[in-house]
Amino acid sequence: MNAPIGVIDSGVGGLTVAKEIMKLLPNEQIYYVGDNARCPYGPRPIAEVRKYTWQMATALMQKNIKLLVIACNTATAAALNSLQKNLPIPVIGVIFPGARAAVTSSSSKEIAVLGTLGTVKSGAYEKAIKSLVSSSHVVQLACPKFVPLVESDEYEGEFAREMVKETLSELEGESFDTAILGCTHYPLLQGFIEEAFGEGVKVLSSAEETAKDVERHLEYINQRATRTKPPVHHFYTSGSTPIFTTIINKWLGIEDPQIHSITFSKA
């Protein structure tokens, strides 16, 4: 079935998930919505995040998507259950795939979770990790400065390196061999995060595991794309189109992306 896959995020972070889906499933078309105008979601109340997530999902349902990926950890924690219960299509979040990847990778089962304030406060990662291995030790750190760095396209320079180093210094003295990037924006800072932690810590993103879940769901519902020509992906942003375009160019390597503006009701 050649209907598109919907991917939603608070901003550009979910492009890390879209990239892995494109790599694993090159025949699938993606409709992506980034709510850059209201990013970051991390500090917002859960009810507000749930409302915004529903607005994005509703916009994509009008595009006749066959599956929805909530490519935002904060939104997954706030709205996954609600969307799964009420939408007529499969809905996949990024938290459980990330937890699964961390547990599989960690030999000590001592895991650090780097996330937004909202994701850390929800405890969703700790719950997911412990549902897989109850004896796991989980330490969490909110990194509220990371998302603005990525959204402003300032994630590659010395300023970003120093901010990452300063933020992660709060974990000195903690014991863990694996760190999960509990926000889909953070893989754009992964090099600096790995540098700050050193060789003894494996740093993982949920993006690759989430793409595998998408593949499994499409197989299960028998809706893999059958097109013979490469799909044209569409990207919608509620914020700055030039910054959005720049990051898509750099991160996805799409030279002339189909980018559209989208506006959400304040009601």
C-alpha cells in the first residue's frame, strides 16, 4: 500500500528517526510535521504536549497516512497511549524501542537516560527499561539546553561542545556503560556526547530501533509500499522554513526538499 507514513516531532529532532526509516524502507513515502514554532515541548505541561501532539496527528490523518510515528520522546510519554486507543492506524513511539536498544547494548544493565525535562519527569524510560530487565539501574539527566542548540542550527561548533561537556558533568561519579539519547534532537549532538563520556560508554539513539518497529508493523498489517519510483517526501513546519530547510539539507542530504508551512489552532 503506497499511502505515506506520518512522522511527528516538536521540531527537527524527529528527522533523525525519518532518516533511519528512509534508509531501512527506501520505498516508503514520509510526511513529516515539525512543530518548530512551539518547540521545545520538554518544559511544557503534559496536557499541553498531548494537545499539540493530537493536532499534528490530526493534520497527518487528513493526508491518509497508514501508520504514525511519534518521533518525540516527550510527546510519546504524553500522548502515545491516547493516540493508540483512538486512531484507526498503528501508532509507534520512540521510548520503548530506545529502552530495548539500551538494555540489549548494556552488559552491566546500568544505563543513563539523557532527555528533556518532560521525558525525565515522566519516568517513562525507567519504567520501560525496568519492564525489560527489572534489576536495571537507571540514572536520568534532563538536558534542557540541547534542543534549542539543534533547533537554532548551532549544534556543530565549539559552543555546542562546551555546553554538552558542562551539562554532562552532572553525571560524574555515576556508574553506567550505556547512555540512551532520550530525545530525538540529541543524535545531532552525539559526537560531542560521546566525546564527553569517553570510550567506556556506548551512546545510543532510539531512531534505528524505531525504524525496525515501523518495518515490523508494516509487515504485520501487510502494507509495505510497492512503488517502483523513489518516493517524494513532504515536510511541514510551523516555524522557520529557512532553518528547517538547512537542517534537512545537511541531515538528510535532500537538496530540494518539499517543504510546506503549517499552522495550528491555539484553541
